[in-house]
Amino acid sequence: MIFGRIKSLDAILATAEKKSLTRSLGAFQLTMLGVGAVIGTGIFVLTAEAAQKAGPGMMISFIIAGFVCAFAALCYSEMSSMVPVSGSAYTYSYAVMGEMIAWIVGWALILEYAIAAGAVSVGWSGYVVGLIQHAFGINIPHLLVRGPFDGGMINLPAMAIAGLVTWLLVIGTRESAMVNAVLVAVKVTALTLFIVLALPVMNMANFTPFSPLGFGGISAAAASIFFAYVGFDAVSTAAEETKNPQRNMPIGLIGSLAICTVFYILVATGVVGTVGAQPVAGPNGQILAPGSIELANQCAAIKDAAVVCSKEALAWTMREIGWKQVGNLIGLAAGLALPSVILMMMFGQTRIFFVMSRDGLLPEVLSKVHPKFHTPHVITIITGLFVALFAAFFPVGLLADISNSGTLFAFAAVSIAVMVLRRTDPDRHRPFRTPAVMVTAPIAIIGCAYLFYNLGMPTKLMFVGWAAVGLVVYFGYSRSRSHVGRGSIEVHETDSDAPPQPVPPIV
């Protein structure tokens, strides 16, 4: 039965009761938390990708992606406030829709966290390599800093940063809240400086044609740009610490997403208005796919003289309009801030694996804790190895799209879970209730399905293939070893130093 083997919500909540937190966050603090969690990686690294798909119309793409995020976030908030334990969407699905759905969601979350960490690693490489070349005059061959799809052979800097972050996670190093706040300030300051310098020198002719590939191009860009909003669930997972969550959660969620959307539109406007953002066409006038060898070859032919060809779009734009040192500063800001994002994503991934292993769905060795560092070192090393390989050989756009496919599936599952639980357990205490849930949840589900539909065909096929592999693993290994299937329901007083939820990625 597809909805069989439901993990007791009471057992899950017994874990949460061991971790009651002080309700101290108001609407303003939640809004700022969301802004800090969202702004960053996506706008730094995906602007060129969006421009190749939508041209100047990518500004509309940001609005569409933010709209879908807002509805998904409202659903996510109800579940996270009601079930504030580790495991995220995997745990929610286990409690509501059963083990097999939970397994698929957990399997999809691998795409959200691990693949996203690879995408950020590639983005970090682009900015750092550009900084080294322009600030120090050191020319690094493309063969060593780009993957095969981008006209290179292997992205060594991306591999290196993924390896460094893995080592930090194994020894238990986590950035403090103060360090994180400083890094958020660095990112926001860099983007603000970009806006201040770019907007006054815009040329309105660069906005024509506004949508060279039609609304289909805008939709495809929205599906990619969704990556720029991942991290908004930082607000959702703070529900347990929020004063008057029914009032303050929607303000924090919608407020932070609105601020970020305006920020993103201003940055996109600055890029389009100053250097233009028309897609690069092939020799015969055909529009080339982002992240393809054909586009890499065409960019080499025009000597990367277009923003869609740049691996450091914002820094490149600043240099093109005469602010070379500011471009270097933006490259430095990205180089400093993005490793913390990789760390957060990999941390979240290892905790998802940890919970699945503890439930018996993955081998027990994966939840083994290091005797000295007290971290799940086995799964951390395995995760780091795969992240490094993804970063070494695949372009940032493809990785971001694959990550989005897993994220969209997980958010749709959470939205379904909210509606199901309202009917099956209507009297359960909910610190936050999704407003008009029978309207909000379907909009979130349809929005996620719409963005998933607009991902590239290779991405969708890869997701289907990944899900198929997951089902083979589930029926071949996990189902027979599941603790719930064996009748063993455990209450955990601790989560091996994991937070109530996997720390959401700050992107």
C-alpha cells in the first residue's frame, strides 16, 4: 500500500519536546533572517544562465519564481512549526504519507542539497578564477577551471573548495552566527554596490527585444532562477522560535521574499541596462542551450564578449562599464561568502542521510559518529566526494536545474502533506496554520509542477532516472530493513548535534 508504514507523529513530536526553544523572533527579525538566507549565490552565478534563456525578460522570471516560493513557504511553515525536528520534508512525509513517499522525498532531497553544493562550488570557482586573472594578471588555462561542457577538462578549484568544506564538516567546524552575519553583510553590500553603480548608466535600448524567446524562455529561466530563492525555508524552520507565529510568519515569509525579489530585479536591470543580456546565437542564428559545448565554442569565438558567456557575470559587468576594481571586489565578496553556503548545504545533506540511516532505510554505518569529532564522518566524506565530482565535470546551470528538480518535488510533497494532515488529524496543535490551505496548497503544488515542467528535458529525464534508481534501492534494500516496517518506533532525545531542522542553505 503506497500510504502504508506511517511513522508515528507522536513519536516524532516526542523528540521535538526535548528541544523547546524560546519564542523571541518578531516579524522584523524573521524578515531579516529570510533576506539573509535567500540573497546570494543564485543571483551571483545564475544571471548569465537566465539571460541565455530569457534575455531581459529574466526580470519577470524572478517574479514568477518568488511567487511560487511564497505559496510553498506558507505550506512549509505549518509543517515545520508542528514537526520541528530533523529530517525536513522527509520527516513530514513519513508522518503523513507513509514510508515509500518519504523515501522518494528523501532521495529527491539529495538533489536539493548535494547537487546544489556542487553548483555553488562551480560558481565560487568562476568568481575566484576571474579575481586571480584580473587582480594578479595570472592566466589560468580553461582546461583546469572548467568542466567538459564548458570547453575545459576539469574544474580543479571547484573540486578543491568542495574537498575543503568536507574536511571542515568532518572535524566539526561550523561557522558562528556572528561569522554568518558578517558574510551575509558582505554579499548584500556587494550587490548593493553593483546596483548603485550600474543603474545610473543604463541604456534603455538594451531592453529591446525584451523577450527574444517568448514567454517559454521566461518560464524556462524562472525554473532555473528558482535556485536563487532556495533558503527561504530558513524562515519556515524558525516557527518554533517566533512570537505570535500566526501573524509574524506570513509577514516574515512574504516580506523577505518581496525584498529579495525587488533586489534581484534591480540587479538584473543593472546587468541588462549596462551590458545587454541578449542570448548568444550560433553561426546559423539558432539560440544555443545554456551549459552546452556549442555555447562554450561560440563564446570562445566571440572571446566571451557577452554576459551570458561569463562565469562571474556581476564582476564582469562592473569591469565592462569601467569599474575594474569594483569588479574585483565583487569577485572577492563571492570568494569569501560562497564557501559558507557550500558548508550549509552539505551539512543539511549529511543530516538528511543521518535521519534516513537511523530509520533503517540506509545502512547503519552511514549514521556512525566519529569518536573524536562527534560528527557523522562516513556520510560526510561520501557526500563530499560526490559533490566534488559534480563540481569538477558539470556546468553550474545544469547542476542548479537538477537541484531545483529535487527541491520542487520536495516542496510539492510538503504542500500535499499539509492538506492530508488537515483532514486526517484536524485537531493536532498547529503553532502556525497555513492561511486558506485548500487554496494556498494547490497553488503551491501547481506552481512547483509548472516550474518543474519548464526545466530542460535532460534535467527531467535525469530526475525520473534518479527516482527510478531510488525505488530500486528502496525495494531491494530499504523496505526490508526499515525500523517502522519491523515495528520498531524509536524516540530520540538527541539528533547527533543536529539542529531541529537541517540548517537551510543560505544562497
